Amino acid sequence: MVETYLELSMVPDPEGAAEYVAPDLTLIFTGGRRFSSPAESAAFNAKRYKWVRKRFLRTDAILDTPTGEVRVYNTGHLYGEWPDGTPFESNRYIDIFTVKDGRITETQVWNDSAELLLCRADLAEAPL
């Protein structure tokens, strides 16, 4: 379910992705940015990237028995183009999901985009 949600999010197909989320969804992106729907996160990504996709490396899930929630960890690499058309790849990411009653209730998104942008601007403290 999480991988299907991610694939729909990358198309982007926010309406299709919304079918997998709870009504009170919380999306927390890099930098602590908060969104409440796949449409909001798709609009954010449209400003940051010309286009972006995820290459999945692995997906792991752990049941939190006391709460009935499942934590799903999806890791891999982003690839795509920056707004100016410059391609990128091997941008590490981890997305952490909380799933309850068959719906995604929270997503935390972490990736190396900021570090890559610092390198492009020659502002990184050390090479990647």
C-alpha cells in the first residue's frame, strides 16, 4: 500500500494517492514543513523539482502492538531534474509512515536535496 501511494505521489496523482490516507493525515517534509494532503505536497514538489521520482531500495514494516499502528520505512534514492533542468540522481531519502486501520495517518519525509543544493551553490562545508 505504501509503495503504491508513493508511486501515485510521484506521477503526480494526488487524487489517487489520497485514497490511501486518513482524513486527518499529517505530512512532515524536510525542514519541518507540514502539509495535510497529497495535493499540498505535490504542489510543494512542483516548486522544488522540475520532476522527481523515487527508486525504492527497501520497505520495512513494524507493528506497534499496543497501538495497532504499523510503522513503514521506505528508503531509496530520488532522481529527476531541478527546476532549471539540471538532472540529479542518488539523492538519498527515507520516508517513515504511520498506518492505522488500513490508512496512512502520518508521513515523515527526509532527503539530501538541501545538501545537494548547497553543493550546487558552492556553499557546502565538505564535498558529498
